[in-house]
Amino acid sequence: MSKIDLKSLELKELEEIFLNLGERKYRAQQLFKWLHQKMVSSIEDITEFPHSLKDKLTSDYKISRLKIAERLDSKQDDTSKYLFVLDDGNIIESVMMKYKHGISVCLSTQVGCRMGCEFCASTKSGLVRNLLPGEILDQFYQIQKDQNVSISNVVLMGSGEPLDNYDNVMKFLKIIHDKNGQNLGYRHITISTCGIVPKIYDLADEEIPINLSISLHSPSDEERKKIMPIAKKYSIHEIMEACNYYIAKTNRRITFEYTLISGVNDQARDALELAKLLKNMLCHVNLIPLNSIKEFSHTKSNEKLVQDFKKILLKNGINTTVRREMGADVNAACGQLRRDYINRMES
């Protein structure tokens, strides 16, 4: 039987473990702090526990630990790209970005992805498995320890679709927010989804004030279907209804991610249609220049079209920004570095 990852358990679950071991309940809070404040990677490192208790835990439990396979630091900006090796040998990636307002990390939630978006490298080899809460958390912890920094913002927008790993992502949120751990405010966390409508409703019903980001990329169902297979299951109308429900439940502004692809979705008519779609909604549009991959033949829009697109949205009352390209020299787009690493290992 495989050992249970202690880092993936909430405080109440740890309390049950210690009670079942015949230990006092307070031991759970001690362990939680060692895991999520001191960020230990081994049961042996918990000096507060006697050897007898460590032996009890070691027989059935473990602490998941990611190992850094590669770290690439951009020469263009303050971006670091990480490749991590999981306990089972699988590879995931994370990105750390330094901004004036603080340090943000983009974390993976799955090994690979099954959503099939045409322009995304993460999905080209399909989904291998979901990440455990502890494996999502440890990306955050390993980066903090490696860089000796305090991370202020988290975006679940690395490899994988967060809402396709819903239960583990919810546990991640609760653990990283816990006052006995990192105590990271929910308003400093963003979940990005390609639009799994039922899970957007579930997330709204959690009434957690996180930030929700929707990968829209087209105001047209037909055009969206060509680049995002999820659009064949859920229409834009259904996504908008779910978003309005989310806003009503949380009073949080939604961000719509829109990757500009030359000749596909970057014309004035697309901007006008998008403005019409989002009119009077509590939202923000983040325009993203396409990060090209070899499996997708299209290129990014030129700078003039990007700025023209932005001007049309602003003129129509839609709050809009253009995402600054970061880490281009270290393959910072989701999935690129992992794919290159796997190819190198296999050759």
C-alpha cells in the first residue's frame, strides 16, 4: 500500500491521524506548522517529535518532496522557470515572476492536460495524472526556499486545468490560506480555467473570494471551437451565465484572458463583438500576445493590431490591459520547457 502524503492533508485530517495513533490532538497543529511554515521535506526533520512518534508516522505516511531538475533564469526580466521532478518521476513546471507589487508564482495543477487547446504546449501529450494538494503546495515552498523570497501572489495557470482537478485544488486553497501555514489571502490567488461550466458554479458556491480568470480567446463559438475543444461542450453563452453567477455570489471581478492570434481573432470586428459580449459585466480583459509553439502554425498579432484591439475595447467601456511578455528566453509559456526536457531525456 502506498504511503499517504501528509502535506496534502488539512489540519482536521491530521488531528484524526494522531488520535488514531493514540497521540494527543495538539500534535497535528505542530506537524501542520512544520509542513507549511517551516516547509520541511522529511518526517525526520521534525525535531519537535520524539523518535517513537516519527517511527509511527513513517510506517504509513510520507511528506511529498519535489526535486528541482532545472532552473532557468531569464536575462530579459526577473523571471525564473522551474522544472520539478515528482516522487514518481513525472515532470511539472512552475514560473516565478518579480513585479513591483511583489512576487508571483504560476503553479501547475496536473501533469499534462487533456483540454487540447491548439496553441498550448501543455496539452500536446495529454493528461498523465492530477497533482495532489501537497505537490501543488510544494512548488510554492521549493521556490520560496530556493530563492529565499516571500511569495505574495499565486496563479493556478501552469500545466493543467485547475477545475479538472477540483477537489485537490480546493484542498490546496484551504491549506495555503490556513493561518497555521502560509496564511496567504484568498484575494492573492487566481484560478484560470478554459471554461468548465459546472465547476465554475461549484467554485462560486464555495464563496471563497479568489480571483477567477477565464481563457476565452474568441467571442465566437464557431471560432473558439477551432482552437479550444472545450467549446464543443460548453457555449460562450453558458460560460457567461456561469460567470454572472460567480460575480453575484462573490462580488469579484472576472478576468477574461484573450490570446491574440494573427488573422484568427485579432480583427476590429472581433474586438467589437467581444465588447458587446462583455458589456456591463464586472470584468477585465487581459490581452496576451501568442507564445508560438511548433505544433501551432499561426503567429502572434503585430503590435499595431494589439493596440488597436485594446483601444476598441477601452472605447466601449471594457477595462483592458496587455500582458507584458516575460521569460520568453526561458520558454516560460506553459508546457514548453517540460516538453523540451522530456524530448532531451528520450533522445
